[in-house]
Amino acid sequence: MFNDHAQMFSSDDSSQHQEELSRDLLEGLNEPQAQAVVHGDGPILVLAGAGSGKTRVLTHRVAQLVKEHGVPSSRILAVTFTNKAAQEMRERLHSLLGTDGEKLWITTFHSAGLRMLRFEAARLGYSNQFVIYDDQDTKGVLKQVIKELNINDDRYPLDTFSRAIDRFKNNYIFPAQAAKDASSVEADLQAQVYDRYQKVLLEANAMDFGDLLVNAVRILREFPDVLEYYRRTLHYVLVDEFQDTNKVQYMFIRLLAEPRRNLFVVGDDDQSIYGFRGATISNILEFEKDFPNTKVVKLEQNYRSTGTILNAAHAVIEKNKSRKAKKLWTAGGEGDQLRTFIGYDENQEAEFITSEIRKLVTQGFKYSELAILYRTNAQTRALEESLVRGKIPYKIYGGLKFFDRKEVKDILGYVRLLVNPADNQAFQRVVNTPPRGIGAQALQAIADEARATSMPFLHASVTVARSNKSIQKFVELMGELKQASQTMKLGEFLGFIVEKTEYGPRLAAMKDPTAHSRIENLQELESLGRTMERPDSTTEQVMKDLLDRISLTSSADVPAGETGAQDPNQKPETVSLMTLHLAKGLEFPVVFFAGLEEGLLPHYRSLDDAVGLEEERRLCYVGITRAMKLLYLSRAHNRGMFAAGGSAGSSGGVRIVSRFAKDIDPKSLVAVATERSQGATFIEGYPKFSFDDEDEIDTRVEDDYSNTWRRKKKYPSHNDAEPSYSSKTNVSLDQLRSMLMPADSMKQEPTTPKEYFGKPSAALEELVEGVEVIHPTFGKGRVEGIKGSGNSANVTIKFESFDEPKKLVFRFAKLVLA
DNA sequence: CATGGTGGCATTTTT
DNA sequence: TGCCACCATG
């Protein structure tokens, strides 16, 4: 199996998954599902309510095309939003079609764009080897542009520009058009920045996320031969989560599908939650206009949730004006009431959830069947602290990705610069990382030279190096790295970068308690590099593959941290934590829906905007409909200082129940453990908390939640927590590998150097002259000498595969006796 | 001229 | 909590 966290989640309709191996593709499908599956040629819109078996319909439809209609799998394109969804569809189709499905193109919009551009980017003036700039790179470029154009960044903060550029790209607007449309000083500035920004990116041979789509569409529109080629190749186009497509994405699929009109889209207007990213609900509401004679199928039977949960969901969503009327129903029972809780603050809310989880587990639920959903990432803090204290294993999806960690980005910065010397953002990241005496002045000199000669920073620095010792050393370093990259395998090479740049050694010498885990992350990266090596590819090629995969890995694809299981094949079950956005498409037997408060859901930033409020309402609907059996709704009476809406939304930090919760029939709610709060039900009024009486606090120490009553209580930090429950450290190698490897190479065995990992590291005393040792990256060698002691001890070793002896920092080197 | 420490400040949602 | 700007130091 590709990756075990695919198992952790059941997706849209896995409850039916087992049946999927049945021979008859229509078996077990209800009437509308079957209609959608057997639909012949021509456009079709499937309005699939939550939990109505949409993924199933999509996969069976593809299988039907291949098996019954004899469509070659290479003629079919299926587009999803996340890699995870694509991967899952691939797996399901594999079980339905076996090797017949091998040539299906199942991908995300962004990967599709990237793949096309890897062949065609040269037509737009980029090299086909262009790099992808992430958010941070983008911000770096914008910062530079804003400075260049002398824009007052107090008045016009950087974020307004990145948002504007995003908006332009989502709507396929180029700088010239933006300038023409500009009707205010600000819009005019935005157009100017956009224009300059694109030029900087082109010079750096870089594209941002938006460019992957914009430029792909541009190629299709401006180069008829390319368009012809893809139209000839792809006869059937299927799109998942159609309600979340924006204008460029729609243009993309429309261009491809136009002549044959074999366009199959699945979506749910009630689950459109990416408006901020340019998704336009009109794509789904007006699909029938764009494609006359569209067949419309509604899937309204829900196979996921209890009647009570569905009723609550319906009560919330039916208040929205712009939606297609439909109502989910279930053949199953009513199920339990929804359980509610009001906490004094977010900590008590978290404690409540933790203690309920403990109870549920004793009742036989598995951790993996439980999820905690919330509106903002900031809410994870209290939840995480509480779970750590309760020793409950969990994973946070979203948040900081492994590849976003500073140390990982720093090392990858070197890789990027080697792959694409024009990558000025990478240059600026690594040129003085770790510090090597190149400061603002030196950088300015390089920038001036680069500008004067129209050369990338790296090339300009070669010139400047003549008069600057530090820069000279950096240039030499890059030269050495370049050379090494031509002879070493990727894993070895990554380790070489860590050593040669002194990044690792310096980390090892730091007192910072986080240094250790950062070193581990770098070792993880090294190991990952090792598993990506392919006998038939050069290291240069593998480096490019690595960078592409990293760029396209979304936070929905991998958890932010790991529970640190020793054996990756035997991972402990974990509770899943994620935002409502990331939860779309997933389902869990038990859902804790936290923070149902005005200001949080709806978020205070959307309060004054009817369109925004409708989207918040859909978000609430998505949250409720994730639950299969049990749904907990919770809120807090007070929330910490920086929680959204603390001052801007409702007054004085006292929080009231979300208007959405008020739409739920009170009879379907039951309060749990409300002995602390009085005088309020979940959906009305302000609770009175009995803690104002000082004495009472102390008499309640035995209580499950009591330790959250004193707000000043100091909670253990992550470092104090037991490592096996800390989520902030290593992502397991297995996990990283599975998300980075292309599907077809998944079978490859990981090449773990057993002779290294099997043994404990050598002690410093054992390393006397002449002793043979093994280094994880450099291999076998002989000790030539030791210098210093303790953390700063240096070992000189002559490795078999190197002419020159190497000086390594003992503590970091992790040597093993041969 | 580079570096590291300190204090102030902001925090929706993400391919 | 985490990032950035500023300041004192080498």
C-alpha cells in the first residue's frame, strides 16, 4: 500500500469501499449513482451532497469508460485538488482496473500545469528547468520590488500586494490589463508591482503557484499546436470538487474538453469554501449555461451520517440564498443527540475534548476514528497542550510542513541554487547561512553588480569575490558543491552539503535545545534523498524531481508532525486535528467541532460581507457533515488575547455562540459535563461560571478539568512532553518517502544502510589513530587524529572514496566502528 | 561591517 | 508563539 495514512482516513464513502472489488461496476450503486456512471458522451454535472458516494461515482465512471467503452486509459484525465485525493483515486482505480488503468492521468491542477510547462515553458521565455517559488520566495521578491518602486509599506503592506497578484492570476489577468483596469491609486500601484514582480520572476527563471496555471492556460491559448496535441490525447476529462475551481482552472479544463465536450464534473455547491482563493461558485451554478444539454444528476442519499447529524447540517445550510435546493437523506437511523459543551476558556474546552476522547477510547473507539476540527490554525495550541498532557496520540494536518522548517529549507536552498543558478531567492537565503561574514553591504555590492551586468546574483558574486574574501570563500564552496553533485548520489550529497557548509557542525555546537531535533530533521532529509536515488537518473535530475515534489506537496497530504513511532509499519493510532478546510472530503466516526463562536465561525473578517458569511456557513456545514456517528459541538466563554475576534469581533473577550449553531434544533442537543456553567444552554445566552468563588477552585482539584481553572498555570512545553507524543519533531521517513515518490516507483525497497543504523555510535575514546569507522554518508574510513574535546571535538578521517582526509565534528558525525 | 541578543507586534481559511 | 526591526558589541 502506498502509504498508511491513507488508511487513517476513510474518505468520502469508504464505508462502501469493500464492495468495490465486485465484478459488476454497477452493483451496489443507487439509481442516480448508476446514471452518472453509465452516462455516455457529453457534459454531465453531478451534484453530490456530502457523503453521497461521489468518489465512488467518479472512480466507477472511469472504470466504466475503460472496461465497457474500451477507452484507452491514456485518453482520460482526472483532476483533483490534493495529491492525497489523487493518490486515493489512483488506488481505487487500481483495484477496479488492475494494470488496465496504468496510463490514466490522475493529477491535481497544479501538477498538470507543471507537467505541461516542463515541456513547453521555453515558448514563454522561461527555461524548461524553471523553479517554483513558494510563498516565502514570493514575499521575498515582493519586498524587493516594493523597495525598488519606493512604495510606502506602512500605507500599503506587502500582504495586500501578494493578495492582489493572487487575485489577478486566479482570474487570468495580466499586468497590462491590471494597469488598464486600475481606477485607484492603490490598484495602480498593484498593477505596477505585479508587472515588476513578473519580470523579476522571469529573470530568476521562476514561477509561483499561480503561474503554474496561468502559464499552462497561456500555452494552450497561444500555441494551437500544443492545444491540438492535448486535445488529440485527452478525450475524457473529469473534475472532482468542481465547486472549488477558480477561473483559470475552469479555463484550463474547458480548453481541453471543448471540442469533444466529454466533461464530467462532480461537486457540491454547499461545500464551496475556497472563495478566498478565487473559487467561484458560479462555475457550478452556471455550468449548464456554458455547456448546453448538460445532464444533471443529484446524489442526495447520504451513506455517512446519522439522521440527527444530517438534520443539523440541513438546518444550517438551508439559510443560504445562493444554492441549489437539495436535501440529504439517509436510510439509516436517527442516532445519538449532538453533544455540547461550553468551556470557561479555550483550555477548558480542550480539556473537555481530551477527557471525552479518553472515555470514547475505553468504550472501544480507536484514536484514528476521532477528529478535532476547527476554523483557525491558532486553535491548535490549547488543543495540543491538552492532548500532550493527556498522553493522547495525535497528528496535526496543516500548519508547519516538514519542508517548511528552516533547516530543511536552508539546505534545500543550496540544492535549488545548484539546479538553477538564476534562483536569486535561493542565493539570498544561503549566501550567509550559516553566517560567513557576508552582510548587507556585501549583498548590496552583489546586487549592484548583478543589475549592472544583467546577471544572476550567483554569477555577479564571482566578480565581487575578487575584492571580498568572504564572498570568495562562498563562491569556492558553491564550486565544490557543484563538483560533488556530479559524482555523489543524492543522499550522500545532501549529507555533504550539511557538512561542507558547516551547517550541521554549527547546529551541533549550539546550546539551543531545538538544535538536536533540527539535526535529526537534516538526517531525515538525507535519508529521504537516499530513497529517491534511481540508478538510471543523474543526481541533478533527482534533485529536480525532489524540488518539484516538494513544491506540490500540500498540507493536506501529510501531517505537520509525527508521533514518533519507532516502527514506521506499526504506527500508533492517532487522533486527527485539522482545519475545516482540510477536512473537506474526509469522514470520521466521531467529530469534535471546536470553537463554535461568533468571531471564529463565522470568522470576524467575514462578518460585514454577505458573500463571506455564506461561505462561513458552508464551512460550518462541511464540519458537521464530516461526522458519521457522534458529533460534539463545543465553544468557550473566553478566548486568549490573539484568538481571532478577541477585540475586533465581539466585545471584551467574552464570546457568544455561533449564529450557525443557533439554527440547529435545540431538541437534538444534549449538554455534556456542564456542571461548571449554569444558566445557559449551548445555543443561547451567557453561562455563569461558578469559579468566581475563590474557595470553590480549590475544592475541585479532583475534577478532570480543574487544572485549567487557574489561568496562570504553566503547561509543560513540547520539550518536556514524552517524545512519543510530541508532534513537533520528525516526520517519519516512511511518510516522506511515500509522499515524494512517484506512484510507479513505490515498490522500491528503501535502501537503509543496515551496517550503519544497526550499531550504536562510536564513543570519542574509541576513535584513536588507525581505527576503521563508517560514516553514514562518506562511507568507510580510517581515523587520522582527534582534536579538542566534548561538543567541539574534531575527528580527521581519511575516507576510502575521498582523496583528501575530512575533518568532522565528532558529535555530529555519528560514526560507527567498522 | 557583521553578528547576536532583545523587545515589540501581529495572527483566516491554502493549491 | 514566532517573526522582524533595532541596537549594542566585537
